[in-house]
Amino acid sequence: MPLDVRAICFDLDDTFWEVRPVLQRAEARMAAFLHERHPVLGERFAPEELYARRMSLVQERPDRAHDMTWLRTEALRRFALEHEHDPNIADEAFAVFIDARHDVTFFEDVLPALERLSGRYPLATFSNGNADVHRIGIGGHFVVTLNAEKVGHAKPKPEAFLAVTESLGLRPDQMLYVGDEPRLDVMGSRAAGCRSVWVNRREMPWPADLAPTADLEVSNLLELVEWLGESTTTGSR
């Protein structure tokens, strides 16, 4: 068990909920909106085309590559203009998308684990995505909620993790970062000097090209609670 963990920071997508069905549902609702309100665009809309447009924007504007909201909205704007529609439709369509983006189903261990941990540690979140824990209804568990869009850096850049430790007023080695992605979450947080936990819900093998650097591997967040120990008081509020 780590002896000097003062706070815990969590990834969101695929750590708290499965993200693929969330995004698929959000894309479907946005497509339905376009079909109903702007039929010409709706007939031509395809999620894979929008994805390709976002990837082109990443190449065109690497300074905005961390900003998922801008990438999606700008891709929609250009899509509308290409088909001689008002580019402001993009804002309307994105509003539909982002509303559905927050319609998530938690893994069953998440809420019990947050309830138990939030009484003992300051909790934080950092995500490369644009989900908002306050909008989802769990913001009360967290003292810091950041993402790539807010800080201007995406995981695995050390600056992403250091933005959280600075907001918490801690040294990097006093923060435990918890996430599902070996490269972005584990390798990124360790490069920043933080401790790390790999949430391996699907029991996948660790990537052969990466050195094993996680302090702990768990299949769910309740295992993390047990690892930290019910009697731990370090870092409690």
C-alpha cells in the first residue's frame, strides 16, 4: 500500500463508464436532430465522415488537437458550409450531442467506491474528453475537475497531470492517478511523477512494448478501495 497518497485523480471514459455506447448514442441523436431539422444535412451525415474531418483538423491545427469540443464543432461547421447551410447549425447539433454525451451508465463498482473514497481523500478527475461530472451528477465527490480542453494539454503529456497536482497543492508523487489506458493513463501519470493504478476491467494483457509501471492493477474500483485499506487516514479531509 502506498504510504503517502494524499489525493486520487480519476480518468472518466472507460474507467467510470463504457464510452463506446455513449458516443454511438450521442451520434445517433445528433443524426436524428439533423434529419428532423435540416434534412439535406441529415441525409449526408455520417459519423465516420465527421471523424475523418476531425482527424484532418488535428493535422491542420495541432494547437487545438486537445480540444474535443472545438474539433467536433468545427467539423460540423465545415460540414454545414460545404452543403451551403448556416454554420451556426453546428452549435445546435453539438448541443444535442453533448447532452447525450452525459447520458452514461456507471460500472456497478463506481458509485460505491467514490462514496467510500471521497470521505478519506480529496478526489479529482482529468479526462481528455469533454464529459462533465457535475452535469452527470457526481461532481460533489470531487474537489478538482479538469480536462484537456481546460488546461490546454492532453494525456499523456506530463503537463496534464501536473495541472491537477498544482490545483490540489501537492507534489506529483502524492497523487494517485487511476485510469484504464496503459499509455495515456499509466505511462503518462508516471512520467509526470505520480503514482498510478491501471483499471483493467477486461483482463487484457499489459502491452508488450511497455515496461510495467503501474503501482497496482485492478479489475474494478472496489479493489482499489481495499488496497488502500479502510483504516488509512493519510490524506483524509
